[in-house]
Amino acid sequence: MNLLKNSTIVIIGVVVSNLLAYLFHFLAGRMLGPEEYGEFGALMSLYLLVALPAGALSFGVTKYTAVFNSANELNKIALLRKKIQDNVLIFSAFVLLFTIIFSRIIANFLKITSVVPIIIVGITLVFALLYPINMGVLQGMKKFRQFSLNSIAESFTRVVLLSFFLWLGYGVNGAILAYGLAYFIAFLLVFLYIKEIRKEEARGDELEARAIYRFIVQVLFVNIILQVMLNVPSLIIKHFYSSEFTGYWTAAMNIARISLFVSVAIAQVMFPEIAGEKDQLVKKKIFRNAVLLVLLASSVIAIIFLVIPGIFIQILYGRAYTSAIPILQWLGFVMILFGLLQLWANYLMARIE
């Protein structure tokens, strides 16, 4: 019952935040047009690949926060958050420098004339790596309501910033910048929900960080495999096909991700429940229930995409994107398998000691 109840809370947050995310892409797709939106889609795929450590950080912070929270060791949660944040700032500075140095090579590969959007992707990465640290604390402490509220705030802020930057005429650069600034604002908002952790920050023991970073590296390896499967096709399509076709692919992929939003929400609840649980039989029961929920939800969504894909394409992107319809019809079924694979990976990572 806890899994279903908490999953419902997170799913509501995920649904609302991703409706706002679709509004973001709806505005970007219509205002930029298929060609510029294709550039934006390729840049977002690049961003998602270089931001892979963000997902690993979130898992690491969530897992050990859940362990410390179950033992009521708030001081260790505070130290964990601070230590990882300090290291992330150093790491992101090096990545930003690397991005700037190789920006021309990356732009040439993606057939983009300016290096500015590539550099903005590097800046966005800094904010994207800070955000999951605080969200991981919320998730690990099982503050699912606050977790959902902050997810909604992040997406709403992104839509507002996008509208503002496109109104100013910044185009693709403004769309990427809106993505990053929304992460930073949402990162700051989390502090409203973790006041008890901030009070503990000055009185703690040293953490054994080696095990934590070993786990983060393991999660990063798994995330690399999953995200390469999901995002590399967009980069390959942008390289070998026209920006217009890439725009169709990006539109279909964004709509197909609805299925993943549901499976990810269920996994976000399952992960801290399993990480903080000692009984192996209970862990397996939680996972079994999560699999049934993901399979049911993703199958229903896939059938809907197969039967009435045009409604989603035209409402969200307009008639200019009707060529994306056959792509969407089959991506829905691909997402069933990917959602189950993602859930299984979450289960294995949650069980790592």
C-alpha cells in the first residue's frame, strides 16, 4: 500500500511537471520550427549524455540518505550533501572548460554554425549536477510530496523562462539557457524543505566516502548504458539526416517519453523503499509490485499511441509534424521494454550494499 500511495503522489507530481515539460517543448517546437527545433533536440540529446553523472549522483544521494534516515542520522545526511556538492562544483568546472575547448569540434559534428549553444550546454550542466543532490535528499528521506512539488516548480519555471527568452529573440540559445536556469532555481527551492538537515551541518562526524563514490560510479556505468540506448539515436539521426527529420524524431520521442515518466515515478518511490529495507523478501515483493504497475501503465500508453498518435502530434506540435506519426506508433512499444529495463536496473542498484 505504501508503494501504491507514494507512487500515486509522485506520479501526480511527474504528470503535472511533465505536462509543463510538454508545454515547454510545445512552445519551443512551434516557435522555433522543425529545423531549429531539430538543432535544439540534438543539443538536448548531447546535454543528456554529458549530464549522465547527474543521475548517478541522484541515486547515490538517495540511497545513502535513505540508509542514514532509517537510522535517524541527520548529521550524516547533512555531511553527505555538503561533501558531494563541493566535489560536484570542482568536477563541473573541469567539464565546462572541456566543453569550451572542444565546442567547435562538437558544433561541426552536429552541423551547427555557432559554438554558443554548445557552451550554454556546458553551463547548463553545472546547474544540472547541483540539482539532483538536493532532490536526492528529499527522495531518500521519503518526502515524496515535497519532491513532487519541487518537480512541478522546476518545470513551471522552465516554461516561464523559455517564453521570456524566446520573446527576447534568443532562439535555440534561449531554450537551452532556460533549461539550465530552471534547474538552479529549483535547487535553491529544495532548501525550504530540508531545514532540519541544514541545522545539522555544523555537528557531524567524518563520512566514509569511498563506498559512496564506488556506488555512484557503479550507477554511472548503468546510466551510461541506458542513456546511450535512449539518446545516441538522436545524435546519429542529426548527423546523417536533415534537421527537419531530426525535428520529427525529437517530437515523437518526447511524446513517447510519457511512458517513461510513469515508470520513472514508480522507480523513484521503489528505490528508497528497497534501499532502506533489510528484509530480502520484502525487497522482492516491492519490486514485483513495481513491475506490475510499470507493465500495466506502459502497455496502456503504448496502445493509445498506436491507435490515436495523430491527436498527440497535432495538439502538441501542429500539422507541420504529422510525419512523426509512424515514428510515435512504434516508439510506444519500445518504451515498455525500456521502462522495465530501467526499473530492473533501479532494483539492482538499490540492493547494492
